[in-house]
Amino acid sequence: MGNWEEWSPMTGKAIDNDMVEKLLLISIVRKFKKGEIIYWDGLDNSVYLLLSGKVEISIVSAGGRKRTLAIREARTFIDDAMIDGYFYAVTISCLTPVEVAIFEQETLIKAGYEDPEIFLCMLKSAILKLQGLSLHLARQTFDEVESRVYFFLLHLAEKNGVRMDNGICIEQPLTHQFIADIVGSTRVRVTQILKNMSEQGIIGKNGRKLVLYTNTDNESESKSKSIK
């Protein structure tokens, strides 16, 4: 198994409570509704710390095709790259109701000079995201779409799943389009892959939620190979 198979599109809990409290002193807090856009492809001098909820970072091609780059969860900077104040070609949208702390670029930089721990916190956060993007690129390059779907579901099951008698129920609501955006494919292709996985006994349904069936290590390895 390559290191890229450990990639998670979700990053969160990268900042401890003491640092969050310190950062709140130099920010304003704002709430956004599910579906709202926090940042649109363009220039912005603000930096955002996600306090609660989940947001999606995506890019859209000139032809309208969307690709999800990452999902940010609570207690992480949504994207530190915006501190440079240059054009940033992404869209940040709310997957859930969210609360964010908003910093003006100059205010955050000044605070970092006065307290180097703030800069260190941001550096660690940026490195974590760069590592995630590198692994994401490796997965997109070396894995077939079927494997990307399988390992994405496996990650969700291990991270947020609820164990059942016959498998692990993925509690997070998923649409075929959302999965397609994450793995870099189309909704139609993902629908067919999920249908095949269901027919092979790899996944099932518990109401509207997906269940990833559990097996012995050998059986699981065999199934992961069979969908590649």
C-alpha cells in the first residue's frame, strides 16, 4: 500500500484550545449558513479560522467542471495561503452551518511578529495542508477511480463510522456528486462504481446511509483489489 492511500481529504483539529483563545482576541467571529460561500475566486485580504462546522475548498474549470481539493473541519485555518493577499483561485463553501474567526491580513501578521507561536502555528498548519495535497496528487495519479472511491469510503468509515453487526455505517450524508468531486470523477461514473460495489457485497445501505461491510484482512484486501 502506497502512502497516498492514507490521504484524507479532511483536515481539522490542527490548533489547540489555548491558541484558539489567543487568536480570538484579534479576530471577529461570523456565522455562515449551510451552502453559503465564504470566499469566491478572487482577491481577499482576510484569513479564516474555522471554529465549528465543515467547509469545502474547490476549483471550477472554465468549462464548469468542479474539483474538490479539500474539506476543512473545526479548529484549523481554512487556508493559510490567503495571508499573502494575492489572487487565490478557489471557492470556499459551507457544507454545514459554520462559525469562523476572521482576521485582517495585516493584523494577523503583526500579531505573529509579536508572538512567534502564532507564526509557528500557521507554519505547521500550512505544512499539514501541503502534505495532504501531495498525497492527494499521488492518489489521483496512481489509483484508478474505483480504488479512490473505495479508500475514500474506507476512510470515512474508520473516522466517523458506527459499527454494526455486519459492517460500519458511514454517518456522514453523501451524494454521488460529492464523492465524484472528491475523487476527481463524474457523478455518473461514481453511481456505476457504487452499484458494482453493492453487487460485489462491498457496500450496502442502512436507510439512506452507506454501510461498508467488514471482512477479514484477506477478504478485505481481495475486495480492494477486485475493484481496481
